[in-house]
Amino acid sequence: MTYELDLPDGRILPTRISHPVDRSTYGRSMWSHILRDQLQVDETTFWACVKDGAVPDRGTPRPPSNALPADLVQLLISKVRLDEAEVAVMSKEDAMARMQKYWAEGV
């Protein structure tokens, strides 16, 4: 079976999962090949992902910690009818308070 991971930079990491014919384990060179060429991680990063769920850094941009959730932005623009520029400068607290006012008072 082949799995593919699409990366943000457009690359695709194909990984083929198979087992040795004699049901033995992979040799060190095969394991190194899989990590280096197919998964493009080192062994420490691989095991951190497996054991702790620490996803390898693949260059995916992270939103700023103060960014508004997309669904809240959409509600403020479509339901409350605020201008995009107004929403863009709101803090999370202000945006949530404005949404709560809309739900409570309809304005």
C-alpha cells in the first residue's frame, strides 16, 4: 500500500508500506531509507511523532496566537454585517463580545 502526504510547498511524500517476504524486520539500511527518503525526518522526530503526536515541522505557516477563528470572522461579516476592515482590527475578546451582543439583542 502506498500513502501520500501533500506538503505545503507542493512536494508529495510517497511512502510504501510492505513487509519483508520472510516476515522478518527491516534492516537498518532500509529503515534509514524510509525515514530519510520517504518520510524526510530523522529518527528522533519520527518517534516523537509516534509516541507524543508531535507533528514534524513541514513549513506550514502557523496563525498568530491572537488571530480570530475563521468561523467567528465569517459570522461577524455575514450575520452582524460588519465590514472586513473593522473585523480585521478586533481582538478576540471584542469579536466575541460583539457576537454575543448580536445573539442576545439581534443587533
